[in-house]
Amino acid sequence: MAITPIDLYASFLHLRQDGQVHAEQPVFDPERDGWQVMTFHVENDADVHGDHWEIHTAADEVVACLTGGIRLYLRPQQPGDEEEQIKLAAGTAAVVPRGRWHRIALDAPSDTMSVTVPSGSRLEKRTET
């Protein structure tokens, strides 16, 4: 089998339960099993669905800032609490715990990478802006 380079911005990597890794079309499928590695070049908050909260119920998520700068927000767990903000500079990452609502905002155009199990993931429109 020939080993060829994979364009991480044009493909998602699907890390299957059986140990195989496949480069696939960049489609986030909440019905997919196994882990998924996703890399994006993002220019604005719309590119990271900043107007939505996101949750992953099957696994933690690694959110990495490869270039630029992003802010990761965690939704308050109790009414009246403030959002928790984590600033990620180029070359840093954070682990969002399984089952924790979160969103991303950009400080500048950035390259990001996330790793999670898409199964059971959901988006919810933010009511506050």
C-alpha cells in the first residue's frame, strides 16, 4: 500500500474502533463511530458557528489553536453563573469535558484542530449574543 500525504484542511481523519485510520470527506456526522480529527482554517466567528453552543456526549473534545488565537467559552452549569473563557494562543489546546456545552470565538483568523467522537454531538442556537 502506498503512503501518500493527506491535506488535513480538505479531509477529516476517522480513527475507527478497529484501529484503522481513513481520510474522508470533511463531513461531521453525529452518527459516526470512532474518533474524528478535524482541521480548519477559520476567518470569522461564523466559520466556527460562534452563534451556537456545541456538546459532545460520547467523549471529551480536544480543541487546539494551531495558528492565530481563539477563545473557548464554556456554558454556565448553574443559572446566573458566568461563562468560563479559556484563551488559546497558537500551539495550545484545551480539553472540553464530555457533556459540557461550549463555543468558540476568534481573536484573529486561525487554524484550528479538534478531536472527538462525533456520535451524539449537537448544536444549539445561542439565545444571548
